[in-house]
Amino acid sequence: MVRLRHTVTVAAVPRRWFESSVRALHDVAEGIEAEGTRLRLPDGRRLPELLLAEGGHLRPGARYHPQNDDNSGPDPDVTVTILAWDRKRRTAVELVVLDDDPDGPGHMACTLWLASGERLREASLSVKLRAGGGTWAKYAAGTGRLRLDLGKWWSSAAGRGLPRATAFTGKFDHALASATLSAVPRPADDGRWRVTVTARVKGRSFARLLLPLAMTIIGRRVRGVFAEALDDAAREWNSQVPELLRRDAEQLQSEIAEALVAVAPQRAIQETGGSV
């Protein structure tokens, strides 16, 4: 087994702000109105990139497809399905992407669920990758899941609870390896979070013998890449999150709505009948 560990310091996110942001997302979604397959914001602006293909808007079983690039209709290779929508209990959304390439058809499914949208306690994201037929198909497939216990996270980030309580966990499975991931926040002296991320990787099949050998040769480089990736992510977080925290729920709702109705320049020209 290989163990990697690294600690980064990042800007803290207040729990109240985070929960209000989740409520803002729900508010925007619930304010959208369906007219046949078309979706509109309360002010009448149409969502140009998304169509309601089946079911009632935001009801379990509702399916959405993005608009094709040529505006000819929905793209069936990308589907968003509402699995649950009850902001007092649970919200769950699934995204499925199909790759119909005859040389390598594939399937990716991502499921995000929140409990609950009104007062967020837990969040989870699962991913399944599946390749088409062929001898090597199983090596292009895998599953993963990330889980965040928000009560444990903010308690640990405030210096309460057990120092090693794992609020954020992940598990990834592949034909050649399995991996677990954990992240533990603790308070930094300047009010930020010190987050320690630990990854453990086990080889499977013939990789069980190759992994220790590979780590003997390139172990230092692997640990360096792991630390560098986390440092880059922390820099990105620290460059964007503080500015985001200055926005209140109303501003976030407005920005989310603007993003939903944003139209690429070429499509805007097509829809208005203009020319380049």
C-alpha cells in the first residue's frame, strides 16, 4: 500500500454562507418555469442551453437534455435526471454522458445528492465510468464516491471534536487499484483552515506487485506531484473564494441566473438572425 499526505492552508468558508448558497441554488431552480420543453426564468428570459424532455419540472423522473449546437433539438447523449427534490429532506440529481464513438463507446454517470437543501448536513458525489466492449474495456472503467459530513467538517475546522475525525472521505475502485481519500480541517492561526489530505492506494491483480516496485523508483516524484497538485488547488481556492464570500444570497441568485441564460456569441447571432 502507498500512503500520500500533504497539508495546505486555505480560506475558511462560514457554514451559514455555504448553507445560504445552497438555498440560493434551490431558489433559482424552483423559480424556473416550464413551457412545454422550454424553460424560462421568472422575468421571462429563456434558458437557451437546456430543454425539458420528460416529466414535470423538478419532479422525480424529470429529464433534461442540452440543446444541440445547431439548435436542431435536444442532445440525447447528455441527460440530467431529477432523482429527488425535497429541500427539507433530500435533493439528488444525476448526469449521464454517453460516448457513441464506434471505436470506443463509453458511459459516465455522476450523481450528486444533498441532505438537505434547507439545512445542509451531508453531501455526496458518486461517479461511474464504463467503456464499451473489447479486451481492455475493464481497464477504462471504474467507480468513485466522495462524501462530506458538514457537521464534522465545521466542528473540526473550529478546533472541536477529535483531531483525526474524517469529515471528507472518498473511495475509488479500478481493475488495477483501489484508493481511499480523506481530508481533515483544523483551524490555522490566521483564521483560515489547515487541511490535511491523505490518500492510500492499493494495487490489484498484477499491479499489486508492480506498485511497490514503481514507488521504489519514482516514489519521490509521485509524492511531489501529489503535493504540487494540492498546492495548485489551494492557490486557486485562495484566489477566488474570498471574493465569492463577499456576495450575499441575492447576489448569488442573480449571478446564477445570468450564467443560466448566457449564450455563446455564435448561438446569439443565430437566434437573433444576425450575421458575423
